[in-house]
Amino acid sequence: QVQLVESGGGLVQAGGSLRLSCAASGRTAGWYKMGWFRQAPGKDREFVASTVWSGPNTNYADSVKGRFTISRDNGKNTVYLQMNSLKPEDTAVYYCAVGPLGSIWNYWGQGTQVTVSS
């Protein structure tokens, strides 16, 4: 069994910053990547950012590139999402996920609400 525990969501004014954390526990075999997704009201879940356990590769959605930074702490099995210059359109429930190499995301966190006011 795998558990993903998120923290750091909240309410912030436009232009502000938040840092989300996601601590993973359980079977680590096959945990090649960790990432963040978000879902706004009335919209489908969308990709935000991802990283791999080993190596420098990161990926970002165009909408957040230059503002958000994904990082990891392998010793803590934790992934972070530093969100700067937040915009109202960033308002969403943010989910962390882990998965193997490829397009599959096996496990998901419970989601944490991020609300950006104007």
C-alpha cells in the first residue's frame, strides 16, 4: 500500500507564494517519478509538473513554467511544489502522484485546496 500525504495548501492573494509538500510512504519499487496535477471547478484534471527520483529531468505545464518549481527529497520520499507569482487562475485542488516510467500514475494523494484571490 502507498500513501501520499499532502500539506501546504491555503488561501493567498495574487502575487503571493505557497509551497506544497507531499510525503510518500509504502512500497518504493517502481517509484520512478513524482508529480503534481490540479483540477479547477468545471475543468478536467491537468498536469502541472513532474520530476524523477534520479536525474535532473523536470517537466512543467506551460501555464506554470517560470513560476512554479518542483523539487524532491529522496531521503524523505517527499516532493515539493514551490508556487510563486500566483494568479487567480491557479486556484484548484492540487494532487500529488507517483508512478513508474511512462505515462502511468499509480497512486494519488487526497488533494489540497489552493485558492488565489484577486
